[in-house]
Amino acid sequence: MSFEITCTSSQSNTGIPRCKEDLGYPKKFIFVPRGTEITTEALANTKATWTTLFNAAKADRGYPFPVTIKNEPAANEPVYEELIGGRKEFVALKAGQSKYSLELTSLCYMKKLMTFNNGTWAVYIIDSNGRIWGLTDSTGLKFLPQDCFLRVDSPEMPTDASIGKIPVTLQIANPTLFNEMGVSVKPTAFDPETELLGLQDVTLTAGAITATTWVMTVKTTCDLVEVSGLVAGDFLIATAAAPTVDITHTTVESPDGTYTHTYATQSGALVCNLKNQPAMTTKGYEAGTTNITATIV
């Protein structure tokens, strides 16, 4: 099986690069820890591969950024060594820095984005043609991200009805490696731009509690939107006193974002939280590490 576009070969004896197709322009970035790999092209074309990556434990998790609305690609700068007589010899290319702007949908989202600063990441790039770009290895089988450096700057607030922007600077650690090992996949079973979405942080709030029921609300932490569609298997309810004991329960949602848990008769204090990813039944949400607590009176 071969990748949809491969940049690792040349056209017979002409030396013309294989990558002459319309590459599109970068629309979305998926940042992952360095060392991340997808072992085959078939897996890279499967949506579950990506959602599993987004739902993984934090040390292994992938983060799809919002769609870009403005691109300012920068060419790689050549490095020359000055020789005797003033002659200059080309020796290398410096890694270029490309600037992108993301749509500013909420100011509170900035806090999360800026946690990516001053870290080393790797990146898969989704282009305007629906391709996902990465690298392959010496076997030609694996689909790997490109190592990069990332910086998210302060938001640019709009002064009129235009869209606010979040400036992002992306520097590929070894930009010439793409010429040698660059490949792409073009999934047909899903749209990488619109369907590859990361986790949303949510907040649980305790409501009325009795010996047999507990009501709580779940909202997105950033913009306080009610979170619907969770099920009993997403929640972990336990006794607060040590040793804690998990409590079997059923869950009904009504209205949106409000959940009533029903269980066998309990007493004292109970704690609740969403299960950690990837243990949640419903994917796409994550609560904080602090349990909410309520006491039956």
C-alpha cells in the first residue's frame, strides 16, 4: 500500500520532484508529543485512529487546533559561510517560521492555547484539499508527524465587525526533511478539517442530593454551554470516606446538561467526577481532577 502523495521519489531521470500536485494551503494543525507515530497508511485513513489519539492520556494526547483563517508562510533562510576573498558558500537552510491566525471564538480559549508555548511538539498538517501531511520512515510504511516549535501570541481584538485573531508562529525543526520523506493521506470516510475535534474541558456542579438521587449539571468550562449526551458510564460516583467505594447508578438527562443519578440508599458524603479519558463512554469531554462533593442530610 502506498501513500496518496509521496515526495520521496523522482520522475525517472529528470530529477523533477514527485510532489508537483496542488498541495493546497494549511487549514488545521494537529499537535502531538514528539515520538508519536501511526504505523500504517490504512490506520492514518481511519477516523478512530485520530480520535483515540485525542482521547489518550495527557502524556500521549494529540491536540487539533482551530481552523486557520490567515497564513503568512515564510521561506527558509539560507545560511552562507564567507570564504577567503569574500566568496560565500551556501551551507544550510535555517528553519523558516510561518505565521498563522486562528479565529478568535472565545477569550477564555486563549488560556488553553497558550499552555502550548515554549514546548517542543510534532505536527500533522491538514490542507485545504482534505489531505493530512506528515512524514514516512525508511520502510515507507509509517505515518509520522514533523517535529516543530510552537508559539501562541496574545489575541488581536477586532475594532469592528471583523473576526478577532489568535496569532500562531510555527517553526518546523527540520524543514528539508519533508523533501525527502514527505507523504500525505486523503481520507474519504471522514473530513479531517471538520470531524477531527479535540476534547472540551467541562465543569460539574453539584445540585440537590438525597439518599437515592443526586442531581448535577455539566457545562463547558470555557463558555458555559450545557453538555448533553453523557451517560451513566461517563460518571464515577463513590463514597467520600476512606476506603472509597464506587456506587452503581443509573443516569437520566433532563433538561439538557442536567443529570439525575439514581442509586441504592446511601448516607454521608459522596463524590463524583467524569471518568478519565479514554475510560469515558462518551468521547470528547474531560473534567478537572477535583471531585465534586455533596453530603446527604
